[in-house]
Amino acid sequence: MIRILGFMVPLDDDSRRVTEFLLVPTLGACVHTPSPPANQIVLVTMATGAKAEVVWDRPIWVTGRFKIGVAAGVLGARYKLEGQRIEIVQDY
């Protein structure tokens, strides 16, 4: 298990809770602006049955199982993470 810090870019249509999102190093990084390099993008898929609260304006800690390999079709993300737990950084 690892714990990694970043900002959420939701991939699901639900605006409140999602099962899949990108974890990026900077606030506001998204597919509509120049995206970070592929080696700085992590595709997070929540563990079976789990959903993460959508957080637009704060960094989050994501704990889960990390895998190296191209996440096909998602901005060429080089890393995948099966998310087990999300924590919002409060003092940002």
C-alpha cells in the first residue's frame, strides 16, 4: 500500500461521488488545459463498491495499491492506483 498526494480530476459524470479519477500534481490541471506530463498522472479506480467524494479545490491523500503501466485511453497515464481510502487535506 502507498499513500500519495495530489489533486482530483473526476472522470465519472456524477458531480458528488466517483469511482474513477485522475490524480494530478497541480490544482486545475485537466483535459481542457495543458495537462501534466503522463509520468505525473495517476489513474485512480476505487476498490470494488467504493466511491470517493469529489474534491475540486483541495489536495487529497489517496491510499491504495500502486501499479506501473499505461492506463489505456486516459491521457496516457503511466500509473494506476486501486484506491482504498481518500483523505481531504484540511489545512491547505
